[in-house]
Amino acid sequence: MNEYGERINEYKGGKERSVRFMVICVFLIVWFAALIAANRCFFYYIEVNGPSMMNTLKSGDILCVQRYKKAERGSVVIIAGEKGDDTCLIKRVIGTEGDVIVIEDGDVYLNGEKLDEPYVLGRTYVNKLPVRKEYVVGEDEIFYLGDNRENSNDSRSEMGFCTEDQIVGVVPEWSMSDFMKGVLKTRARISEQIASLFGK
């Protein structure tokens, strides 16, 4: 009697453990899927192509870009191209609505204050000349420059300002660290290998 009772209890206990294990597995799968969906909703990834943001960024860097974040002065942003053009720009916001930017003797002044820009490569000139140029940022406009000031098409050129709605993402500071750039590059390689397994 006791022997049968013990066997029945062992069977019931094993079944309960299996159910508990299945519930945990389902929970983890749902949680992981929700995490991926949230990540894709609020973030996306780009590869830098071109020298205009050196030395902060260089060609081949993979970056995480945050959607739905307001661009502020100093932010590195992604600017949408013209309609029908998939090419985007990656630049740094220097001025926003109402700001006065002056470029003089290779330096940039924002509302009368000289900017401290340790990230800049080269000097900031207009048309490669050390002339004084003043810009007033209009309503809903953004004045942007590349960090590689001597090799960047930006608001100094005929491209002019962009509008706030042309900014499709902001690159978080942590995404531009050497460590994260390495992690994201590894992630991209793994994704490519997985895609190649399925013939994509």
C-alpha cells in the first residue's frame, strides 16, 4: 500500500515539475520575443559610410540609433535624405531654433559663446576660407556640422539647415564608445552568418 502510494506521489510530482518547466519556457520565449519587438520599435542599427564624422566615427562603424528622441545641441543624429533617396546623413547638431551661429577664424560660436569641441577634426571654415559667417536658425530648423570639419557637407554648404522632422534618430553616447562599436560589429557579423545559413 505504502509502496504504491509512494509511486503515485512520485508520478504526480514528476508531472507537476514538467508543467512548471513548460510554463517557465513559455514565459521566457514570450519575454524574449517582447524584448526583440521593443528593441526594433525603439532602436535600429546603421553602418557609417564616409569620413565626415571622423575621428568620432569612421567608415564601417556599426551604431545603435534611438528612434523618437528629440535632438538637442551636441547630439549626433541621423538625417533623412530626400524623398525616394535611401541615403541618410550622420551629423552633429550645433544649433536649434532661435540660435545664432558664427563661424570665424576656424572656430564656432553659439549665441556669442565659443564652443568647446574636443571631438572636432580640423578647423571649421566656410568654403575652406577663414571668413566670418553668421547663421540664424529659423523656426523648426536644425544647424548641423560633421565632426571632420574640413571634409563634410553640412549646413555650411548649399545643403543648408534641416528641419526637425527630417531627423529620424539620435545616436546615444554609449553607442559611440569603442566597446559598444565592437559589440555591435560582432552582432552584425553573427546576424550575417545566420542569414547566410538560410540563403538570405
